Amino acid sequence: MKSKKIFIFVGNPDSDSLSSSLADAYRKGAESAGHEVRLTRISDMKFDPILHRGYKVIQPYEPDLVKFQEDVKWCEHFVSVFPIWWSDTPALMKGLVDRVWMPGFAFNFRKGPIPGWIRRLKGRSARVIVTSDSHPFLLWVLFGGNINSWVRGVLRFSGFAPVRKTWFSGMRNIPPERAQRLLAKIERLGRKGR
């Protein structure tokens, strides 16, 4: 198996979380198989998550945002780990997207009579690892596709393909033996670089 450059991003603002443990398990598996890994936790990043003027005025990037963009451009495989809160990604993660997923980095709109965009992050695959208290089907029935904004609106929009999903539900009061099984599953995915 060819080794990959893997960037793992933890979108949970709580550094002491199952999301962080899952990311650590993926990293352990990936490094044990010879993959080159970089890991960033949003809880360690310092940046203003508010895009104050939209695209009218591009705010200067804080150093952590510059590094995040560099890591995304560097990687061949992008792993994001986060919980579903109120049927969506955590607010800080949405703020990160607002700030860094900009024209010139992730995409460019086409000029001319044919509408569309250029996907600037093509050639990279992605894995989305999500946790939730509720079952994904129940969330889909009640609220629609909960991770579509991330999977389709962010990753696929900018060129990531394929984008694979792993969703763990019933996380409230998870028994330790189940948590260990989930961590072992994610470590296996890390070894495969998938």
C-alpha cells in the first residue's frame, strides 16, 4: 500500500471529547502503517470565526488559518471528525469554513456566459467521521441531510472525491466497551488511509 499525506481535523471545540479520541485513533493507525500525518484541533486554533464583511473585504488570515490552508493543500487525504450539534456542525467549525474556504483557495467562480466554478482542491479524498446522540436516519427524517453542508457544500464543492462517511450515533452515555470498538474501527481505517 502506498503511503499517503493525511491531514486530520477535529472540529469539536471541546478538546476532551470523543471526537479527539477518534482522531487520535485514526492517527495511531495511519502512522503505524507509514502514512505521514498532520493533526489540528479547532480547540487549539486562535482566529476570529466571523466573516465580518462577506466577500466585500477579505480579512487578513490569522497564523492558524494560514497553517490550516497549507495543511489542506499539502494533504492527499483529509479526515474531519466532529459532532452534530443542533443538526449541524459546531458553530466554530462553520466560522472556520467562512474564513478559509475562499475563492483562490478552495474554488474560483467561472467568468463568462457559462455559470459554474473551478474546484481547486481536486485530487484529494476525504473521510468524514461524525458523532451524534440521535440516529442519522431520524435526524435526516426530521431535519434533512445533517452533514450535507460539510460533505457537499464544502468538500465536494471544492473537489474532494471520493468523500466517505462514518457516522456513530447513540453517543450519549456510551458504554466504555462500545467506545473501544469504535476506536478500534477508526484505527483500522487509519491504517488503510481511507
